[in-house]
Amino acid sequence: QVQFVESGGGLVEPGGSLRLSCAVSESRFIYNTMGWYRQRPGKQRELVARISGGSGYSRYYADSVTGRFTISRDNAKNTVYLQMNSLKPEDTAAYYCNKAVGTPGEWGQGTQVTVSS
């Protein structure tokens, strides 16, 4: 069963940056469209960024993060990244990765991002 291990979260001041990583334990990782999701306090989990399989040519960003977040992938390392810049307090959430197309895998533990001064 595919597993996702997210890391890289932490406490950062508004305007700061973080880089999240997600290690994926699946041999077919290269073919999967992958997404980063977040769950803010009291809210449902939402998709914030998506990257297509293979070269990752096609990418999608939620309006709330466009221009600030960048999703990327390293197929050799079975890893998906989320570079987050110009962070805002409203970005505070638990961040998760998972497949963005087809049946999702079991959700990992996520990584907590807290944006506060």
C-alpha cells in the first residue's frame, strides 16, 4: 500500500518561506499526478497544488496560493515538494500530499505549518 511521509513544516513569521517534502513509497510514482492538500483549523481538507506525472509539465494552484507556492517533483527520489514563499497567517494548516487523480492512498500524518509573529 502506498505511503506518504510529509516533512518540512514548522513555525515561521509572516512573509517567510518553507519547503515541504513528501516521500512516496510506490514504484509507479512517476506516473501519478500528485497533489499537496491542506486542512486549516475548522475547515475541510483542500487541494492547494497539483503536478502531473512524468515531467510534471502541467501544474495547478489554488487561487489563494498562486504566485506564492511552487510544486515540483523528483521522480528519482519518489518525492514531491512544495516551496512556500510569502507565507500568510491564513496559510496555517496541516499539509498533506496524496494522489490527485484516481483513488487516493491512505493519508499520511501530514506536516504542520504555523505562520505567526
